Amino acid sequence: MTQTPPPPSAPMQRQGALIQDLAGVLLSSLDLTESWAAVGAAFIPHGEEWAGRLVITDRDGTTSGGDATFATDSQIALLLDALQQAAAEQQQAFVSFRMEAGRSEEEPERIRLETDMNYDRDPGSFDGLGRIDAAYAHLLASRVGEDRLPAWVRELLSGS
């Protein structure tokens, strides 16, 4: 007996699942102490890879973190690529992604997740890591289609 595969999920549902997966992979890959209160992560394109800036805050206010690059075959990069594709299927691809996971002292098992997808402005770089340029605009257009790029990124295509 063969089963019919379930219909593909809507891009918004897929996007939500990808965000949860990304948060899970990120949090499980960090060496977090029991006293962590928040993890902030910002991601921007770095050629074909992704650059990330991570900030971990403990309950006492102590912060740690740093910048990293994520290779194209890493779980983080694959999830960001899939998330960017799902966003493009809804309307347009984002050019940077920010996520903050937080938890209270009273309920440390409950994790609050906030996200922000940036479409409208150049995210700059992390001290030289990552950037949006004509080469990246062409790469993104090849992945999601020129019509799914933010207008300012489309303008980079004609400037090269």
C-alpha cells in the first residue's frame, strides 16, 4: 500500500518551522551556562556563506559572544538559506535576519523567541564580515528570482 505524500506546507508555516529549527540548532550548539537569560543573533550574507554576530547575556547581566562565519554546508547556513527561500515565496527575500531567544528565571524551560527579517536597508557588515554587493545580488537573484529581491538589491544588479 502506498501513501500519498502530504501536500507541501504553505511558505508561512514552513517559515515558522524553519525559525524554530534555527533557534534549536543555534541554542544547542552554544556552550550555554544554566544562568543564560538571552541569546541574540544577527545574520548577514558573507559571499555564499552567512556571517553571524552572537551575544549571550546571563541573568547577572554579563555578556559574551562574538562573530562567526557559517559555511554553506553548515546547519545554520542551510536553515538560513531555506528560510530566505520561504520568505521569497511569500513576497521577497530578506537580506539579514535577527533572532533573540530569552528566558525568565521563574520559567527557564520556556523560551521566548523574537525575530526580525530585514528587507529594506543595507545591513552593513560585522567589522568586515558579510555585506550586500552586486555579486551577492546576482547570487540571491539566481536562488530566488530577480522579482523576489527587494528593490534596492535589484538596483545592484544593474550597477554591475
